[in-house]
Amino acid sequence: MKLAARLDRIEPFYVMELAKAAAQVAAGPLCDPAQGGRRMIRLNIGEPDFGAAPAVREAVAHVAQGPTPYTDALGLPALREAISRWYAQRFGLDISPSRIAVTAGASAALQLACLALFERGDEVLMPDPCYPCNRHFVTTADATPRLLPTGAAERFQLDAAQVREAWTLATRGVLLASPSNPTGTSIAPEVLADMVGFIRSQGGVTVVDEIYLPLSYEEHFGHSALGLPGAGEDIVSVNSFSKYFGMTGWRLGWLVLPPVLVPAIERLAQNLYICPSTLAQKAALACFEPESIAEFERRRAVLKQRRDFIVPALNDLGLTVPVPPDGAFYAWMDISRFHADSWAFAHELLKSAQVALTPGRDFGLSDPQRWMRLSFASSIEDLQEAVARLREVLV
């Protein structure tokens, strides 16, 4: 069977490949208590260990007993209104519900945005490192992702000077993430404002992945790009119920769009997805109840405590985290003191320490073998045990 040529430009999702290797080791004698083994500690997947809030779990049981027909392609009006109110309460922003499109996860949101904005011959600038699926969404729109190397001095983020230098006649826009996966670092508001100003001067569009924004730990960075002047003209914000709201498997996200882009996204969504899950949407309304928000904020404080433990611990081990994460739940660490290839190193640690970490191979082209990502979205007990095991094999 002849496959589409675009598949040649899309690599496997190596995070998942490593997860399969971890599952294989976990099923063997190294993790079998009957044979003196110990359980696998999985710090490789970006999935909070909390799950959906109690009110959401209660809501879905009630919703499932009633009708769950298709909703509007852009989502339940009540949910779009709830998201709008949340922006006002959390960020002090007046975002009209008419600009909000509920989607089948942030992945669908990014795909819709890329299909609406980019086409063959366009290039889209992105930081290296970045979340791998983001560049593949650009590729599936037949456009070209162009990764620009960043380092610790830039907080692993782009700035206006780098975008200006890289801009060409083919450049259509920039796709950013703040906070970032895999680094947990955010773009400072003043840096983002300068960057957006330049992109706007070139007639380009700025797409900002903000799915980790509610999990910001420092006031200076916890601001949405939607608060910038003129954001309603050319900024697309992507968000999700997966991370802060803990609804990973429910597959629910949203876009905040310039008004002119809403009809195009609606037309694409009608044809590609019909609508997001009605069950998930109705349950997600409970995310915005006061007791749910209080629970999410408690979880954010717990994640900050985990960050404050794991980053110094990794530095002490020699797994240097050059820029402490100010958001999300990832530590981006330099493993070059111990190994020349993080892919091979990750597989060795599965067997020597029974700890699963994510190698840098997924996240870019600039020296990925030097870097590894740790997710601290696991319990503090797991983090402490992982550090103890790593110390056994590294120190």
C-alpha cells in the first residue's frame, strides 16, 4: 500500500517508545518482587497523578444518565461561557465566549489552528527544544516547521532578536509554548510583547501553547499572551483541560481566537470532529465550581513543593538543571557528565535503577543527546525514591 509522503516527515513519538520499553522492563524479573525486583518509577510521562477533581467525577456519573447528543462544533455554550469567566477571574481578561472554541483536546486545537493558518510553502518558526507534536501539526498542514536553537541563556525560549534574524519571505508565523514542555520555562511578558510586535509588523501570526499556564509558580511569568495589546487581532492561544484540570484521558481543550478566525475553525471542526465529547464537556463544567478551583490550586502548590525538592536534588546528583522550571512539571537536565547519548542512557536507567525518564531525542535537533526530561507529576515519595536509586548508580 502506498502511504502519503508526509509520513516520511513525521517521526515516531519517542516518549511513547520509551514508555513501551519501560513497560517491558516492568513486566520482567527486574521489577518482579517475587524475584527480588522493585517496581518501576515512571517519571517519563507528562500526566498529573491527581486525576479529575471530585466534582468532575461526580458530574460525569450524573451526566451519563441523561442525553448526550452532538453539541455545536465550537462546544457547549455554557462551557464557553464558563471558560470566559475563568479568564476574567484568573487573569483579569475580558475574553468573549464567541472567541472560544472547545476542542477534542489541545492536540485537536493545534491541528485546527495549523490547518486554518498554514499551507504548503509556509514556514513556521519554533524554539528548539519544543514539544514534538507541535512541529508535526505544522507538518501535517504541509507547512515547514523551522526549529531555532535556544539555550539556557535564553531560558530555552525565543526572543524578538532571534525571530527577526530568522524571518524570511516564507515565514508565516511563530508557534511558542509558555510554559514549555520539555523545559518548564516561560517567556517573560516583556520578551513576548517585543516578539509579538515584530511578528505583527511582518503580517505574521503568533500561536501560543498555554496549556501549562495555570501551573505557573512565579507571578512574573504567569500571564497570558491574550493580555497583550491587540491580542484579538493575531494571537491564537491554545489551552487544555488535561494538565491544571487533571482531565488527561477526557480529551478536551480549547482555542481562544481572533474573531475573524472563528468561522474558519468552526468549518474545519464541523468536518473533522463534528464536536468534542459531549460527556466530557458537560462534566468539565464542574471544573469551574469554587471547590474545584480550590482543589486545583492546592494541587498547584503540591507541584511547586515537588519542584522545590527535585531540582536541587538533581543538581546535587550532577544532573544539572540549568534553568529552574517556573511552570509545568518538568525538569530539563544536562546528562553529559554521565553519558554521551541520553537515549541510550534512558534505557540503561530502566535496567539499572528501574527509573523511567524521557531522553531529549523527541524535543529537537540541537544536541538532543545531551538532555533528558524528568516529569515531577508523581508523588513526592516516588521522587525521593527515584533520587535514591539514581544516587546508587551515578554517585
